[in-house]
Amino acid sequence: MSEDQRSVTETVAAAVRAVPYAAFLGVEVAFNGDEMTAILPYAPHLIGNPLLPAIHGGVLGAFMELTAIAQLSVLHPHSRQPRSIDVSVEYLRTGRPVTTYARATVKKIGRRVANVHVEAWQDQRDAPIAFLRAHFLLGAEAEQA
């Protein structure tokens, strides 16, 4: 990993830790080269339905949105955090009380708007539990690029 990549990954990891809700959820990020995976370790306070038990849908949605923002920060660093324009979440199966992972794919970065897709899974990546599709308004530096 180059010094520039290391700097960006450390900055992104620190930025994720600095978001109060991300800290409450316990979100972590791991890097393999330029590929980022977000990790949501299981904790009892994440359960929305204790009868199943299942991770709260809002927790999954927020986790995937944080993943998208972090990925945008890796690919297109800027001083202002990307702002959500619209977000659509598809819940495919119950989020069991285990560690959850997510990976974002930036489909397009324009001068002002980015289109991002996120996939969340638990035990097997080929069995996703939810998808997120979103558009984000980019920061001032991204508009000048």
C-alpha cells in the first residue's frame, strides 16, 4: 500500500469513528488494497425484534449509508461529507444477530452527484441480506474536478 493510500485509509477510518452514530453502532472499516469493507459487529442493542431476534432495519440502512459515504471518501476525498439526496433500501432476508459486512460500489461520480450501490451480507457474500441504492451530493472540491 502506498503512502497516499495509507493516508486516505487512515483518514477514512478516523472519520467513521468520529461519527457518533457509527461509534454507537460499532462500525469499523477494513481495507484490502483500495477495496473497503465495512463491518458491523453484533451487539445486543442492535436488535429491533427480540422475538426473532433480528437486527433493526434502521440499523442496517444506516450502516449501508455510512458504508457508501466512506467509500466515496476513499475514491474521491473532499473536505465536505457527501450529503444524501435519495436512498432506497431493499431488505432481502432477516439480519441475524451475527457480524454484518457491507461493500459499496460507486457506479458513477459526476461533477455534483454520485450514484452508489451497497450490498450487505453476513456469513456468505453471495447471500446478501440487504441492498442500498443512493445518490449523494458531493463537496465543493468534487464540483470543481
